[in-house]
Amino acid sequence: MREITARELSLNTATLGPARSLREAVQACLRHGIGGISPWRDKIAEAGLDNAARMIREAGLAVSGVCRGGMFPAADAEGRNRALAENHRAVDEAAALGAACLVMVVGGLPPASKDLAGARRQVADGLAATLGYARVQNVPLAIEPLHPMYAADRACINTLGQALDVCDTLGPGIGVAIDVYHVWWDPDLDAAIARAGASGRLLAYHVCDWLVPTRDLLLDRGMMGDGVIDLRRIRGSVEAAGYAGPCEVEIFSSMTWWPKPPDEILATMVERGRSCV
Ligand code: ZN
């Protein structure tokens, strides 16, 4: 299978850990020949939006996504409206950065609620309301289905097929971000990837690995090649479905990778891109 070059990788800023600035991430990408970046909004806010846009533009980096919008369900109308306003700001930031998409982590159950179907209705409503604005701003929304273990607190869209069903009800301007960490276990994954490609909804591809054992629900993702995900097979499906964008590396790893210097993380990323992704 064709090897992924550094140019075809994108650095999700979460991979360097919370202590690193956007400037450090951009400079590390330049040193290692990484072609793209996907900033989290807290890093954009730290740098300032105009400054962030200038830094990324001057470095010649493609913006494979902005993380993130979503988190729609709330206990009351005021909370839902707050979420919508926040999503409008996220769309504005993605537009200013010329991002390929705004990644949507849609949210889970409101506090003390057990109404999962209701939360999913709130998500569909929130996406519909945000999509109207995103279309005007020319920012594609990318629903990222999250592993079912996050259904309560982070995202109640949990499979690629479920995300595509939502997309189909909403029409153009919205698609999916496929993150291998969340979907690798799905017996219907290949069919859903093909469906995403056929409907023009395959907007982003995130890679890392699933470690055995996983020591933390959130912060123990593996470097590509260190876990059990058949990354090459999944990339084969994604490419067969027509995806030609970057492989975005997104590794939340508080114990293993975040303590390491950025140059070690990026050098490993590039090497694993060639050998494992
Ligand atoms: Zn992701």
C-alpha cells in the first residue's frame, strides 16, 4: 500500500498536549514537513483569531478542520440558545481559517437526563440551526461519531451510519469526520465508509490507535502502530470511497505522548505515517 508522506499528514493540536501553543504546533509542523494542521478552539483563542490565521497562512499549512462545534443538548431553552451562539462563533473561526470543515462533537445527555432519544432530537435540531449559518459562511460541518462509551457525556451520535442518516435528513453542507478511534470496532464500518463517499460526505479522516489495555477513557489514545486498529485496511476503504484529504493525527495521551517534546512526537508521527497508517 502507498506510504503516507509527512506532507499528507495533518497535526491536530491536541496531539501535542494542552501545554503547547498554536505557534509551537505550527513551527513543529514546518520543521517536520507536515502539510496540515487542525487547531482546537482554545488554542485559536489563546493565539487570537487574526494572529492564528496569519501564522497558519504564512506557514503554508492546510487547515484540515477546526475542533470543535457541537455540544447541543441542554436542560432548557437558554442552554440550547447558548450552544447555538457558541456554534456560530465556531463557524466564524473555521471560516476565518479557511478550514476544510468544522468538526462537530454533538453532545450527550443534558444533566440528570435519561432521555437519549430526546438528546438525539436536540442534536438534530442544533445541527439544522447551525447548518443554515455554516452554509452562508461556506464552512462544511463534519459530524464526528464518537465511540458509544461517550454517548452520555460527549456525543450521542455513535456510529458512522447514524451520522450519515442525520446528514441525509439535513441535506447539503454537512458530512462526517471519520476518527478511527471511535469507529474501528463497527461491523458495518466498510459499508458506511462507502456510503459516505458515494454521498460526497467524507470530509475528514482522523488517525491514532486503540491501546490494550486502555488506561483512561479519554486520555490514553495510542500512536499509530502501537494498538490494535488495522489502519491500513481502514485507509484502503476511505481512499476507495474517494477521500483524498490528509490523515489527521489526533492523539490524546496524557501519560505517554504529551510529556514528550514536540519534535519526538512529530518525528514518530511521520515515521508511523510511512510504516503504519
Ligand atoms: Zn477526531
